[in-house]
Amino acid sequence: DMSACPTFRWHWLADGEELHPYPDDVNALIEKHYSQFRNQNGPDGFTTTPITRLVDGNPQTYYICFKRQTQTNKNTGYTREIKRMSVRPDTNTLISWEFFDQTGKWHPYDHLAQSRIEKAYHNYIDGAGSNTQTFQFPRRSETYLLNFTSRSQTNLSTRTSREIRRVVGAKIAETESVILEFPDGTGWQIQFFTMPANLISLQQRLSDIVQRAAGPNLSWIAPELSISKDNKSVILKVQGVAATITSVLVAQIQTNLHRKIGQSSSKIRYVGNEIQSSSENNPRLVQLLSSQPPLIGQTRDEILMWLAHRILWVAKCSIYGGFVRDWVINGESAHDIDVVLQSSDQAELDRVKLLLTDSITTLVGASSSSKRKGAANCLTFRGSWLPKRDIQVDLVDPNLARPSPLVDSDVGNLLVDAKTLSLMKKVDGAGGDLLPLAKCIKHCKKKQFIFFYNTQEDPAGCAQRVSKYLSRGWVCISPLPDAFLALPAISGHVSQLNPKLKYSKSWWALGPK
């Protein structure tokens, strides 16, 4: 029965950020195609039967893309986000306790405190506890008194009081799991990985990564780490923000395994309705961030992976830009690898050039050449890999002057960092608190971008950068001035402009100058 009560409900996101459910028959059709896609028995999208629009009552057909989680009107080309949510009881709603800080912003309490506050609150409303409760929070020495009646928090040392609130969020999807089997023949070495001190330290490391990805404005739930009952695998459970960076977390576990027992897991299973076929399951990112080096392969992508891993782990240089955005995150092709050097010194440039040239000519048998390309030193490698396209590595001065906020867009602000060995924002302040790492990744996967530069300072240069995104099928979701839209480089791509009012900001003023 196509109209039966569904287990999952698909929604589309209106301009005001409100989620609207699809009709039952359309929902069933989308869920049918999604199940086929998830099980690798169907394409990553399909065109719907005509759906009556709310705005004018006219029937329209839409292309549903599961990989990007979008719907596109086949007539107008307008694209909106879509979301799949489980239909479950209210007990599965996300609860977040937050406090109002001195800058006028709401902030969620530390994830370790959330469950304790919620338990105390339920004891109060059930008559089993007081309306006040004292707490000590992680990384804070002071004691705080929370009053559920007055909805306030008081620092018992300074007597400073702040407003608190309990936020009941949208229903959340089921927790997704990743199972990493321990390598064969490492039985006795496993004890070094499963020691409580190591697991606690690794758990905190994973939580810190999720917290950084969420930024100060997104609520988040800490990932859970455990050992299977048969002691043969480690299990990672994620949801929400943590699910968007699953591959980063898996890579951290792989590196810990490699360092503790000498091998990473070669058998990784992704369990859950979303993560099995989604881009959260990103083998390229896992391999790149894992300490165990990849084998030298025969294809161009295999050589790219080997070379990028060597840049990160041996040369100790970070990788950023289009390579991270297109090749690592979206699994597309890449012409070059953008590398930021450790310093501006000529000795640093010579060090990295020698290391990479010797490596690829000796181990891969490729020829090499070097030249200046704009502000970068470009290394070009030519080998027998297939397809036979050159591989370029652009070595960039870390102090290269750029317009504020030092990156052109949110999706260009992605960096695989050699120091933390994690995925992060290249310029932390770019985009402010409004665009944390998790949202940058989300936009990247949907091939949407927010342009940061001030178009009035260099209209021609900005138009060239924007048109480069648009010509590759990206959609600009930040409003652009009318005069800028009239420029020849932009006017031919009007259908790929989908401005959202909430992104109408002076982005160039929010980050470092």
C-alpha cells in the first residue's frame, strides 16, 4: 500500500528553513528509489511524477538526487535541500540544554553535562528531586547552581547568573555504526589498543574533532567507541554532526590501530540506513588521514593518493583547495594538488621539491619538471599511469597575500592539516560562527557555495572565480549584487544562482584581514 504509514518521511526545505513533508504517494516513491540506490541496485537519482506546487497549484516534475540530497525543479532549475527523517516516538527527539552568554548568544552545555542536566530535570518534574541542582562542568573549576523553576544558572563563586533553556529539536535519525575488524594475526597486540587509558584518550580525541566541526552554534552528540563482545573489532557510533565527518573519525581509529599494533583494519563495515551509501563513507579521506601508507598503484588516482599521503605524512605539509573539495570530499577527478608549505623560506621550498621529485622519480618512475605558476611553484610529473594525464603539485607560500577573508568561499576553505592530521577549515575565522566545518562539508557535497570576497573591490577577478565554480556545475547560494550579475562571466549562469537571504552577509569582514 503506497499510502501506508511510512517508517521514514521525506521532506523538502522551504526558503524559511521550514521542513515540509512530501505527500504519502510521493514519499513512498522516493523511498522506493532511495532503497534501490542504497542497496546499489539503482541510480543516485530519478525524476518524479508531477507534484502540485503549494505556491501556485501547478503540477511540476522534480529531479531527486540522493547523493546531494536535493530536489531540482525540471522546469525552473530551482534546487532545494531534502531530508529523510525517521518516524519515531517523541522519546527519540534531540534535547539540548543551553545557556545565554555575555555576548547575547545561546551555547549548548558540554556534551558530558547534557545527560546529567536532563536527568536532574526529569527528577524535578517527576517529584523525585529538587528544582535546583549543583554541577561542575568539564574544564571549569567553579560550581554552578541550576534552577529549573527560574530557568537560570548561577556561578556560586562570582554569583553571576545566566538564563538557561531546554531545546527540543527535530527527530533524529538512527545512530549509524562503523565496525573496524582487528587485523588477522594480531591477537596479543590488541591489548595495547583496548587498554582503558587508550580508549578513553581516543574517545576524547574523537569528541574534540566533532566539537570543532560543529562550532559554537551547532548542537552535537559525542561519538561512542566500544569493543565488540568477541573482542575482534572496534565499533564507532555516530549521529548528527559526527556523521558528517565519519571518515575523519575512522581515520583517527585506523592511525591509533597502526601505532598500537602495527596494522590498520582492512575490513571496515558501515552499518545504518544513511551511511552505507552516503559520502560520509569516504575511503579516500580515511586512507589519506591514516598513518599506514597506501601501496603504489598503477592508475592515476592511486598515484594521486600515494603522492598526497606522502605530502601529508612525510613532507609534513598540509593540502587544501580544489583537491580536497573535489577529489577527497566529492570523489571527483583532480588536475593538481594544492600544498601549503611550512614556511616562506627558500630552504623549505627546496626541501619539499627534492623530497617529492626523488620519491616519484625513484619509486614510480615518472619524469618531473618545475616552473612558476602565478604565486605557486608548480611541479609536474608525467608517468605511465592511466589515464595518461600529468599530475601537478602546486607548492604555495603560507604567507601569500589574498583578499579578506583569505579564502574565496566556504567550500574552498577546506584543509587536510599536517599538524593535527585531520580535516579542518583552512582559515578558521572565515565565515565566522555561521559556517562551521560541518556546514562547509554539507555545502561541498551538495555542490553549493557561499562566495566570500567583496565583489566591489575587484569585480573582474571575483567574476572569474565565481564563474569557475558555476561552469563546473556548482550553485551559488549567497546573494550577489545586481551590477555583478550583469558581468558577462556571470550573466550566462543565472540558472545556477540560488541566493538565500540568510547568507546575505559581508563575509569579507567576518574573517581575518
